[in-house]
Amino acid sequence: MRHRVFPIPAILCWLLIGCGSGYHSPELSVTPTTLTFSNLTVGQTSPAQSVTLKNVGTGELIISTITLSDTANYRLTQDNPCTSLATGASCALSVMFSPQTAGTLTATIDIRSNSSGVSSSSFLIHLTGGGIASSQPPPPPPPPPQPPPGTQLRFFPSSLSYGTGAGSYIPTTVRTVTVTNVGTSAVAFDSINISGANSDAFGEANDCPTTLSAGASCNLYPIFVPTANGVTVSGGVDFTYQVAGSTAVLQTFSMTGKANAYFEQVSFDLLSLDFPATTVNASAAPRTVEFTGGTPLTNASYAITGPNASAFSITANSCSSTVLSSEPCWISVTFAPKSAGSFTASLSVTDDAPTSPQSIALTGTGTAAPAAAVTLSTPSPRVPFPDIAVGVSATPYPIKITNTGNAPLLISGFSFTGITPSEFSETDDCTTAISPNNSCNLLVMFNPATSAGSDATLSIADNASDSPQTLDAYGNGTSYPVNQNVYPLPYADFGMQSLSALISSAKTSIDMTQYLLADTAFINALTGACQRGVTVRVILDQNSQKIDNTAAYNSLNAQAHCSAVWANTAFAATDQRSFVIDGKQLAVMTLDFQSQGYSLTHDFAIVTNDSTDIVGVQTTFNADFAAGTPPSGTPGASDTAFNPPSGTHLVWAPASSQATLLSIIQNAKLDLLIDDQDMSSSAIVSALQAACGRHVITHITTPDIPANEANFAVLKAAGCKVRTYPANSILHTNAIVADYGIPSQAIYVGSSAFSDSSLNQNRGLGIRITDEYQSFYVIDYLNLDHLSANPF
């Protein structure tokens, strides 16, 4: 008859599902993992080599079996039974090599345990040794351990010593003890009972039959259930049995154990509380952690600790000073950063457990509150205007206002204060909220009232933190006389020198629009200006001259302070030829910068200081430059709808060229003198035909382009004097002189040929000549051209 301290359902719960196992995971460490023995003569025995088993985990390590695969050639002994190891505890195995045959002999030691929380986890130690043949027979192996005299049961392991238990009233893992009848007769059990001074701390189950045959084995399943904390207790399992009707024999399997009430029992259900990014001065949603005490914890207190403790706070706490294992409690924490950056702290619980304080990591990131930020496109906090005639409006100074923040930018107004605020004004499109990474446009304007210096402070009021942003606007009014200088090419060799000198004289800026820029000397002059700190901007035609302009485009864009764009492709071509120096000098030309043509070309360059004309050209240049294609390859918005300012003397294509030329021809009373590179416009031909028909003396000089010969015949028939140069001549003058020397006099020079495409589809620029002295150069040049040509 067998007795149990615990009911069968309870012990089966421990056996089958591990009820009462520790909350943490044990971990087996083995050193070394291989043993190599020196070669021995068969029958000899080596010195013992040791293997250390250690529990490096956090729960009790249960070693269920240690199995040697080759017991004939190796011997395995234990200093103390390696059956239960507390955290940090260790035991040793001793292995000897005793070859019984010659050759290489290998074996393994298989250690089965609950390592890593896995039932019957296996770890192998590999053994290697060599046997050398001998004429002597090997000694017999040592006999196995025998039970005490007068008994027949052998226990493996021979006893159990439980390490630190899981806590009061919490059972340890069930063990397995092999009970073997090593006698020659069967054993008849009378009882199997828990015994000893602390029998209430132990329990057992077994599968031993009523009678255990000689050589047979059964299993004992003891368990340790401590009833007090920190106390070492002892007990045993008494086996009472008879052998062949003899007097009852009592044989006891011994056990000891010690419990620690707090081991593995104090815990949080999370490893950390990580808060999402939170705006400065705002609070993140609280996060909650569950806290559990193993046995009752007392004197518990709760606090936020660590380098950034002030950024976190406990918002709710159901935990009191006493925490029961059966009643977990909850703590809620929130994150409220006062500045941007990363924050760390800990939620700490201080109590009477040996592991006190227990803590959980807290982390969070503070992010700056959304705010608008202003970035202005000006290179400095100054808005400089070039000298300009009194009463004339300077070219508006464009400023892009970009919101580089992460909240909408609201601009409430612009204002001028200072010495002469009335001489400055602005216009803008900053009327609605500007979302992040978007911009609005401001144009600052200057119209001096006197020739004295002008200065004002422009203030931009908005919702950015640095509002108002301020800029210093300044400029000078002038009263110098307006003049025009005409340079015919190639007859006046100083013409090219004068243009080069203008480039070299630049102090602050050069804005150039050019149909063809292939002269290396001029390209170098422009990049040299950039190297002096002059801001150079160039628009180059790409529809007709991209190949020849590419070298200039690349050279300019490779130099600091230089930038070039391809002209707006919405125009059939950009045959405008002009540049502005420092906002003070304007050159309107018909020539291309191509050195091999300078000695052959028929061209004009007109240089003027007329501030109104300069403003008109620069205003149009800004629009055309913005519509161009920079090296990034992304063109700006087309500006074909832009209406260029006519200034005092400007004639723009396609805006007004054809109408201006027709007006000059139609209003001529006495004579017309014309140089043109392509006489193909039907409107111009009809107007000239009509002028000749009303007896206006008309002299026309043009290349002999076969496609235009029908027009020449019509004009000749009407009484016009037509003379031609060879078709391959470089004749770019595109000029008209009407009624020279009488009040109706009109003189025009421009880049637009007298063709429908040039007048109505291309970007071109011409200028009226009003300077009486300079007009003579145009008259003289056109007369000389006409006399040098061949009659048609």
C-alpha cells in the first residue's frame, strides 16, 4: 500500500503542466564542452578530467538525467548530485578514460534539463580518446554503487537538495528519481510515505508497482513545497518493504530544501514604457504597467527617477504600500516634455524585497511645437537700387518670402519707415496663409523724388517668432542727362572695344540676353566679372543656337556668381541681343558675339543710360530669366503673356515690333532708308509698296535671298530702290530711317528681322534713336551699305 501527502490531481498538475514553475528561465552553462584524453594502453585508466555545470539563468535549473553513451571505455562520477542548481550555483562531473579496445574511442555525455524553460532540453559533451593494444587483459570495471547493507533499493540520484525555491507555498519543479531493485529477489512494498521533521514541506508521487522484481526499476516523483521563507528544511520518502517474507525493511530517500520568498516574484508586465514623439508643453496619452508582488510586499513606494524625471509623472496608481501576489496593481505614467529632445527616466518601486528597487525604463522624445518661419531670398538684409533719374521708377526688386517652418505663415502687412519712406513702395501676392515649404512674392519699388540719397526700412509683420523681419532699402536719384551712343560694326573698330570695356567696368551686376554667345573672349570676360564678385545672369537662345551656346552655358554655370538659363521655348527663338551693366548702362545690339564674324558683319550697338529704358529691359529680363531652363532642367513658368514695358525708346517683339515698323513706314513723308536681313513679311512689303506708291523715296538694302526675290520685284515695280548683298552676307542691322532732318524723323534699330516669325513669334528688342548727333552714324552707315550693294 502506498501513501501520498498530496492528492493525485495536484501532483499530476505538477507532472503534466508544470504548475508552480518559476516565472523566470534557468540557463545551463557547461565548461568545457569537449574532453580529449591521451592515448592509453588498453586496460589503463587516465586521470580524471572535470566538467563544470552552472546555472546562469534566473530560475531553478532541474537536471533530470545525465547519460554517458559509452560506459565500457569511460567512467562518469559526480562530486555532489547534479540534480538541482539555484541561480548562480554549480556542480562538477568527473570523467576518466579507460580503453578496453584499441583504436579511436568517442562518446558523449547527454545532459537533460529544463534549461531555457524547455522541458528535457539536451546538451552534449563530446569525449575522445585512443586505445593502444596490449598483451595484458584489461582490468574489470568497478562494480556499481550498492545500497546500504540489508537493503535492496538503489536511488538515482541518491538524494535531493533543493536550491532556492520559488517562494512560500509555491511548489518547485517535480523531479524524477529512479528506484532500482539491485537484489536477487523481488521486493514487496508495504508503504511509500513522506517522512522527516519537515514532512509537510515535501510531497511525492510514484509509479512503483506493489512488487518490484529483481533488477527492475520504477520512478519516484518528489516535490518541494516550502512552508516558511529563508528556512532550510529536511525530509524524506520512506520505502517500507519485505523480501521473501523477511522482516520489514525501511529504506529512506533523503531531501533538503530552502525557500526565498522574493525570488522571481516581483515583476512588471512590460520591460519599458516608450512614449511617442510629443509636442513641447503637451502631454502624451498615459501608459499603464501592471506590477505584481510574489509573496506580500510591504512598505512599497513609487516614484519617477533618473536624469529626466521631471518630464514624466504618475497619473494614476492603484498600488498601495502592500502588494499581494494574488492582487496585481496598475500604475499609469504620462510624458510631458518642456523642451525638444530625447528624455529617459525610470518608474521605480522601493519595497522590502531583496531585489528592491524594481524599475522599468521610461523613454520619450519632445518635438518643437509647429511654428512658421520666414526665409527671404535676399542675399543680405539690404535692398539696393541702382542710381536712377529723379521721378523715374527703378526696376522693382523681387523678394521671395518662403515659409521654412512647419505651420502656416500669416503675413499681416508691409510698412516703410526711416528717412525717405515715401520714395519706396511694394506690391505682393502674400494675401493668404502660406503653407510650409511654399512662398509668396514681394516687389519693392523705388522712385526718387530728389537727387539726394534715399533710405528706408521695410518691415514684414507676420506670425513667425522673429517678426517683424526688416530690410534696408536704399538708392540714389540722379539728374544726369540721358544720352545714346551708336556703334556701327565693323566700320567703327572701337565698337567691340567699347562693349568689352562695359563688361569690364561692371561693379555689381550684368544681365544679358543673347541669341549667340560663342566668343571665348566675351565668355571669359563674363566669368572674370563673376570672379570679381559681380552677379552675372545670362539668357541664351536654345531653339536655334543651342549647340553653339552650350560652351557658354556650361562655363557660366560652373562659375560662382554666374548663372545661365536656356531661353523660354514658347518663343520660336530668342534673337534679342542686349545687356545691362550695374543697372546704369544698357546696350541694345543687333550683333552676335562670334569672333569670326566681327570683321564681316553689318551691325549696330546702341548704349544708353536712359533709366526708364533700363528699367523696362531689366523688368522683362527678370520675367524671361524666371521662365528659362536652369541646369536642373526644370523650366520656369512661361511668360509669353507678359507685356514688356516700352520705356522711353524700347520696341519689343512680339509685343510691338510689327506695329512700330508699320507706323514708321506708313507715316513717312519724304524718304525711307532701310537695312534688313530678311525682307519676307507681307505686311512690311505691302507698307513699303504703298510708301513708294505715294512717292516716298525708299532705299532698301537686304541679302539676296531667293525666296524673297518676288517681294523685291514687287517693291521695284512700285518705285522702291532695292539693292542686295549676297545671300550669305552677315547683315543684321535691321534699321529704318524715315524723314531724316524734318520733324517727322523716326529712326529704329533692332534685332528683329522684317519677317513674320521674327516680328510675331520671337523675343526681340529694338530701340528708337532720338539723339540728333548719334542719328548721323545710323544715316551714314545705311547710306554706305546701300551704295555698296548691287542693284536688284
